[in-house]
Amino acid sequence: MVGYIDVGGGLRAVYGTGVLDFCLDNGIDFPYLIGVSAGSGNIVSYLARQKGRSLKSV
């Protein structure tokens, strides 16, 4: 099983947003996701399939 962990904090959150947007573009799904702080917001955007949403809030 492959999972994804995203942490919060400044530029790390922006990087995580880019990674998850790339995954959305390429149809990569994760069965297990963990997010902390801004990372949890990134994961919510990923689960809702709303590409670019996290960049507007970070």
C-alpha cells in the first residue's frame, strides 16, 4: 500500500500542492492520506478533485 503524507508550513505547503495537482493530472490515486496543518487543506482539495484550490488559500 502506498500512502501520501503532506505537512504544513509555508513553501512546503505550496510544494505539496504542486505534487497533488500533478497526481490529479495523471490519474494517480492514493488509498491512504495524512495531512497536518496546511497539508490537510491540500489533501481536501485533492480528494475533492479541485486542482489549484490550495494555491488560492496558501
